[in-house]
Amino acid sequence: MRLTAPPEALRLAENETWRLPGLGVARVARAGQEDAAAREVRVARWLAGHGIPAVRPLPVDQPVTAGDGRPVTFWEELPEHRQGSLAAVATLVRRLHQLPMPPAELGLRPLDPFVRVEERIDAATTLPAEDRRWLQDHHATVQAAWAELPEGMPHRAIHGDAWPGNLVATARGPLVMDLERFAVGPPEWDLLSVAIRTTTTGVSTEAEYAEYVTVYGWDVREWEGYETIARARELRMLTYAAQHAARDSAWAKEAQHRVDCVRGRRGPRPWRWTGIM
């Protein structure tokens, strides 16, 4: 098989995604992420074996390592897609949470909600030094609260970033994308990905969220640990924007807005946060 045209950049962010005409799609991860890239491929194949509609790796030995040391994986090209409805997302998340505990050979790690947060704060050069110091202290506070989370649902396989942009709608039906954060952990973390769109960012209405709750069968906001996991998710969303802020003035403005919100400078939740990239 050969390329029928030059590669086309689809997304250039923490991970790069390139369309390979005539072949599929290549995903280029950060250097040092070979194990994570291989794990994504194993997870995709495991999900397929359990009838979960997910992105499909090409039937080749992978990942391979590029000349600059970055691991590359190869996937079938996605059909045209859009964000999934909250009802469709709830259906997929419920199916994921009903899967058996993944086998050890899948190599899943326990969920780490704070992975790379410290690095992101260090990279947030557009933020004032005082805001960065506050974020470091806030990071420590939220970590300490996470360590004292009350008992919740049994840990199981979770997507790790189950928002409507990763559980999408296609002409062939729903599809699970972006398996980078797939882990073993609290199912509440997956449910938070939609709940926070109502309680924090104001993207979804209460009526839309109520439909999600009806389909899944439980409202994670009723759990006494919700405030803690929501603060952890907000921190991830904030530091993601801050890490990339130097690349675009609009992103820098959004990153500062998110800091101001979390620091109590913008009034009570929900706030209006705008996506970057």
C-alpha cells in the first residue's frame, strides 16, 4: 500500500494526527510515550472484542518510532462525525462501565487525575507569577482532598475523558475515540466529564443534563465526593489552556479567564469557558 497524496495534518496539539491518503491516519505521540501508544492499540482491540464501537487500529505491528523518537500508531480513518448527543454519550459510557475488569495484559494503569498538571503549570508562561504560585498551592490542596475521597462505585475500566467530543456520532452510529486516558478507576470520573459542562462551564443546560442522567441511571452530582473530583477536572482544563496559551493570544486570554474563575474573581459557577484548539 502506498500514499495516494501527501500527508495532511488534521490536528497539531500535544499529539499530532495526520491523514495518510490511501492508508488511514497516523497519530504521533510525545517522545517517551511508547508504552502509552502501544496500550491505546491494545485497548482498541479489547473494546472491539467486547462489541464496543471504537476507533480501529490498522492490522500492522505498532507502534513504530519516528526518527525524532516519537511513537507513531496507525488507525482506520474516521467517518464524518460530530459531537455525540448527551443521551448517546450516556449510553456508551454505561456500556463501557458494564465491561468486565480488563485483563492484566492490557497494561492499564490506575487513573491519575493529576498527570502532567505540574508540568503544565510550569509551562504556563503567560500567567503572572503570582497566579502560577497560587495554582501550585491549589494543585496540592486538590490532591490532598482526592486522597480522602469517600467511597463510591467500584473501580472498573473507564474512558478517562468521556465528553461528547470523544464519544461521537457518525452515520454508522456512535463511536468511542481518544483512548489515551483509558484506565482503571472510579466511574464517577467519566460521569463528571458531562456533569461539569453544566455545573462549571455552562455548555449544557440542566434539561440536557437531565436526559444524560436518565439514560445512565444516576446523577454523579449526588455523590459526596463530587466537589473534589470536579475541582480536579477544572484544574486539568485550566492548566491545559495555560500550557498552550503562549501560542495564541486568544488562548492566553482564555487561560487567564479560567484562572480568574477558579480563583473566585468571576463570581459563582457556572462560568462560560471557551474551548481552545
